[in-house]
Amino acid sequence: MGPNRQFSYVYRRGKRVSTRDLTLLYVKNRQKRVGFSVSKKVGVAVVRNRTKRRLRECVRPLLDRMSGGLYVFVARPSAAEQSLAQLSRQVDQLLSRAGALAQSGRNVP
């Protein structure tokens, strides 16, 4: 996601869904944009960047199934200690709970 004002808009207007290590804020929109917020509480720059790379990799295979909207994934400090598989499971869980993920078995227009 781009400018700070888009993040601010999602923080103000977005609906929130959480797991133990991640929070998803989303606003329905025609565009599909994804952003990641990893604060300094998560760790030093190396740890924050690694966490963002892992989250991006978790979201990448799901992009085609995601409905249009502005999405912000917020990492809690415990997210840095999770494996890629655990983060991927949580991302999938968040998107399903938010109703933003089309089921692969259903016919969705």
C-alpha cells in the first residue's frame, strides 16, 4: 500500500480481525491493496524486515482469491518468532474470518 493517508484511512474506518500474532484491518474497495505494519516493538530492523518478507510471502498465493479492498496486516511482537507455516495459517485464518477470501470449492462470480 502506498501513502500514509491510506494506512490512516484503514486504521480509522477498517474492520478488525485478530489472531494471537497478527491483526488484519480491512476496508472494502474496488482496488486490492495490501500493506504491512511492523512496529519497533517487534524487534530491530533486521527482524522487522524479515517479518514483513514472511508476511508478504504468506499473502502472495492468496492474492487471486482475495476480494477487492484495502488490507493492513499488523504484526505483534510474537509474530517474529513464528515459522512461515504458522504465519501462513494465521493469514489464511484472518482472511477467512474477514470474509475476504473466496472459497476454492465454491463458484464465486
